[in-house]
Amino acid sequence: MAKTWVFVAGAGIGYVLGTRAGRQKYEELVGKARDVMDRPDVKKATQAVKEEANWLYDEGRGLVRDKVRGLRERSQRDEVAPGTDVTTPMPATTTTPSYSNGIGPAVTE
């Protein structure tokens, strides 16, 4: 969808810059755009979209904030206690790759 908008914007700019009466056409396009944006139904729809976007932003921000808090609390809880030996390696596990599913590597223990 974004590629479509970029194409349309590029085509519009190319049209305006490529025509002899580019400035006049530009002013006409701007005038029509202003007329559309000044319509009450467009203003109402624009306001509704802005409110929805703000709500979604606030919800997302809250979710991220809660997730970061949870990770921070877990990190603080999982910190190594003083005097704990952290040099002992984890026990090794042996795994053998298997391609039995035909899609990609699968690990079996």
C-alpha cells in the first residue's frame, strides 16, 4: 500500500513539474485538495481517525511499558546472589540434526 502511495505521489510530482502550465495545475490541485479537506464530513472522519490513532498509540505504549517493567523486574529477580559461583558450566546436551520433516532442520535429543 505504501508503494502505491509513493508511486502516486511521484507521478503527481512528475506531472506537475513536467507540464508547461505546472504552476497553474499545481494551484488547481491544491485548491481542490483544500476544498475536500474543508468539507465537514471529511473533517469529522479525519478527527475520528486521529482519535483512533491516539487511542491505539496510548494502548501500545501502555503494553510496551508493562512488558518492560516485567522484564526489568524479572531481570532484578534473576540477578546472581553475592558469593554464587557463576563459573560452573551448564550441563551439555547432545543434539543430532534431523531433516525428516522435509521443511528444515529439526533437533532431536
